[in-house]
Amino acid sequence: MKTKQFLASAAKAAFALAVVVMMSAVFTACSKDNDDDNPPAPKTQVVALDGVEKPIVNAEYIDEKDGNYSLYLYLSADRKERVIITLNKDLHMTGSPVKLTEKEKKHTGKWYWGVEYDKPDGTILIDTWGNPSEDDYPVFTTGTLTISGSPESTINIKLENGLVKGKDGKEYSLTISYSGPMTEKKKKKK
């Protein structure tokens, strides 16, 4: 009789262990399915320099007239660390990617694209410009800039796959993701 009780007890334990293993596999599979259905949202309101993400703490613009704009994305409260993007609304705020690897075709009256990154001490690290007449300003090795909307209401800025040589001769990766309103910045009187 003791043998039958022992075998029955062992069968119960084996069955319980099998149920635990199967349920664990089911929960793991369900968890994986949920991750596939709900991928994490892409980060916005950040600038990443060499993979180090920095939140955009404030965003301002200057309407420079004739559709030309300067956009300021501040990465520090003292406003020294920042990205400045210069552009023309008709040429660059179209929702189509602008190739930062090329100088633009010559045109008049409308600004060429420009991207500048200022370090925490306020000195310029990255200074690029799409003006074909200016050889002193580099373009990106890789990268696109896509802007849609308007700084007066809601603007969407996406700089992707940016790779550029800094003023120190080193190569840097730069990405930007911003979506939201901007405050109008008053021009300083000269």
C-alpha cells in the first residue's frame, strides 16, 4: 500500500510542476505579444549628441521676415547650451526631408538651411550651412531634417541620422526630436 501512496504522491507533484511550467510559458508568450502590439513611443523633446540625450527645456523662434525663421531649442536653463536651426518656411517647413548632406541650389531672398549646436559654455561646436557659396561651413556626412507645421502654432522637427564634423575636427552624431509650440523671441535691438 505504501508504494501506491508514494506513486500517487509523486504523480501529484509531477502534475503540479508541469502546470506551473506550462502557465509560466503561457504568461511569457502573452507578455511578448503585448510588447509587439504596443511598442514604446519614440522619444520627443530631446536632442542627442553622441547618443547622450538632453531634454529640450524651452523652444523659441524669431520671425526674420519674408518666411525666414530662426528656431532655438534650449537644453539648459541658462540658455547657453542650445541648437539653432535657420530656415525658410516655404523651402524647409514642408514635411519633406531636407538632405543635410548637400548644399542647396542657389536662390535669392530665402534663407538656406543651417544647424548650429552650442556647448554648455556657449561656444559653438557644430556650425553647418546649406549655402552653396559658403565653403567655410560644412554639411553633414549623413542626415535629414524634416520640419512641418509652423512655429506660431505647433511645429514638428526631426533631425535623423545626423553625422557631422564639429569645429574641433571630431565627428559627432546629432539627432533632434521636437513636437509642440514655440514662444516668439524678440530680436535684440542693435
